[in-house]
Amino acid sequence: MTAGTMITGGTITVVGLGPGNPDDRTVGVQRALDRAWRIVLRTAVHPGIADLVADPRVTTCDDLYEAGASFDDVYARIADRVIDLARAGDVVFAVPGHPSYGERSVRLTVERAVHSGVPVTLSNAVSAPDALALATGGDPLAEGLQFLDGVDLAALLDAGPFGTGRVTIDPFRPSLVSQVYSAPVAAAVKLTLMAWFPDDHPLTVVRAAGVPGEEWVATVPLHALDRTKVDHLTSVRVPPIDFPHAGPHWPILTRIVARLRDEGGCPWDRNQTRDSLRSALLAEAYEVVDAIDSTDLDNLQEEMGDLLLVICMQAQIADEAGEFDIGDVLDTITAKLIRRHPHVFGDRVADSAESALRTWQSVKREERQSNGRPPDERSPLDRLPRSMPALEKVARLAGDIAPPHGHAAGDDPGDALLRAALACVAAGEDPEAALGRALRRRVGPTASSTVQMPLATRSSVTP
């Protein structure tokens, strides 16, 4: 190699060394290396770079891995080293693979160099996915291959239930998980994928893809991933699941519902309409409430699924009519949640549940105004859904209801019921729940007495 000329106040050229075969270095990368005044290797622990490790122009950053408290700390130190050297002259910063694929050190170096006024150029290179495509077969573009970072999956797993929704995988398309460099990362990837795939789902594990004499490819079940030997050159290819297949995520449910409604699907499901599912929606909501009241968690899980099914059916029917789809439903509610929680996603402050509610109502009024809608001047009763049970309306509006009084009011069964419902609310009772308990005491195998109703009324009650 011919050393380049030292220039005060130099530039940074970032190059990728490819997956590990020196023959895969591009002409442009090799030219940049040949002309370099100073070369900084992120690490010397990579196959196919013996010529660089022995080069006197080369500085490695492996010593920083020993001193850093975390990878973020290490990458910050690497960026500082590269930029400091560039102040004295042109520097080539060489990293494994492609500089724009899974290289956090490159992203941080570019950000800090731009902030420091040091010019940065990135050169193209052969990437790990290129080598993995040959090692595992298939066409990533035609298959719609998804790319995941094992390190990110491990971090999200540490977030527990508060990491929900941060990993989005379409289980009907293949995925490639890179940087599965250690047993703990492999375990985190396994646990994350188990939320989407069955325990025995076959994975293709690849080590040293594209490196002559070192490439290793094996198929292992998902549950055994963390017991498979991995290193810094390991990636995992996840094939799609077959359809139909049970699974815990929206894409699976929505695809099943669409198939049930499609030509050749289920005749009953295909016959359903928005109106025909109205009673099912109410019934499933009541089933969910029953499961909550009974603290039966297994039943609650099942009934919540039934309720989601009806919602997905409604969205599918709307999609078929060209009105909206489940994506529009999710977009509407997520946008609303973000707008109405500026104390979480914005710069407003709400330090109590009461102030959070006031913020919600304030944003709601702002939305009406920005949409050109007049203030909501409807009565409190008219603001509630018409189909809401009357006893629930009493519970919500008790403070706005004038109690029935006078001789005429006493003769009206509705007024008598209203007085009783208001009395329940005043006593801190939910009138619906109170009436339900009273009904259960008097009707059923443990009833102490039988409610006597006029014959005409009794004939209309379902046994």
C-alpha cells in the first residue's frame, strides 16, 4: 500500500470491509485504503483483514472495548478517536460489513463529525445481508425480508410489559436478525420471537456468512436458539409461519378474518353485516364485564378475544365497502391518544389524575374548535350514547338529575325506578350492579322467593 499525504484539518472517509472475504472489498474501498494517511479499524477481530492489521498506518479501537462501561460508551469513545485523528489529517475509518448496516459507531461518528465541522464521506460496500442471501437462499426483495437487530430486541425485552408494541413483525414474511453475538442476546431473541412463533419454529442460524472455510449454516428449533453456539458473526433467519396459524398479534387475526369473509370462506361469516353484528358486539362486551366481575382471568382472556373478533369483523366489512380498514381504526385511536396526552408525548405538565383529565378535556375542546365545530351545547344526557343502559346513565348523571317528586311522579313506575337508582348512587352503589344482585337473589336456584309478574309480562321472558 502507498501511504497518503498528511493534510492538516483532514476529512473522514468511512469504508466497509465486507462480511469477511477480502475478495469482496469493492474497488472504491480498496482505493481509499491504499491512499489513506491514517486508517482506524473499529476492531481487528474480523476475518479477512490480516493485511490491514499488519499495516503501520492502522490504529484499532479494540482497547476501547476493554475500557468502556457499555457499548454506547465504547462507540462514543471510538467516534471521538476518529474525529481527533481527523483534525491532524485525512482518516479512513474502516468497519466490518457495510458502514450503514448495523454500525452504530458510524452513525455516532457522522453525527459528531458534522457537529464538529469535519467533512465525512461514506463509501459503498458488500454487506452482511448480501452474504446471508447466498448462504440461506431466496430473494430478500421478492420475499419481503424484514431486518431486526438482536441488540435492540434484547433491550426491548428488558423493558418488560412496557416494551409492548415496539417490535413489529409480520409473521407471514421472513425476518433476518443480525448481531446475535452472545448467548444472552440469543436468549433475548428467542423470548421475543416466541411471542410471534411456535416454540418449535425452525430457524436458520448462520455464522461467518461469505467467509471461505468458516461459513456455518444450521437449522435449529426456536426453543434451542440460546443453546446454539453464536459469535460476533452470527445472524438468524426466521422463515414465515404457515397460514392458517394461531398467533398473538394483529396481522394474524386480521388475515384470518379476511379469509373467513373472502370467497370460499365461511358462509356464516360472509353473511354478516354491520347491523347483524350489532347485538354480538353488545353481548361480547357484556361477557367481558362478567369475566372482570368474576375475576376469571382465563375467561377474561377468551372474552376479550371474542370482542376483538367482532371489532375486526366490523372493520373488514367496512374495508370491503371501501370505507375504512383496521389500519384506519388503529391510526385514529393512536393519533387521538398522542394528541390528548401532551403531558406524556408533549411539553404540558399533569402531575395528578385530575389534572390529566382536565388536559384531556381541554385538548378535546381545542380539537372541536380547530375542526370548525361549535362548542358542544347538548344536554349531559344527549352527550351519552343512546344505546347506553338507562341505569348506567343515571350513575353518570346523578348530579344533574332533579329527583322526581309530587303525587304524579309517585304514580309513574319510571320515576319510582329513577328514585331508587338515585338512592343507590347517593349510597355509593352502582345501580346496575345493585339491581343485578337483587335479581340474582330472587331468580335462580338460590332464590329466596319468586317474583310474581302479570301473566302477559311473564310470557315474554326467556326461560
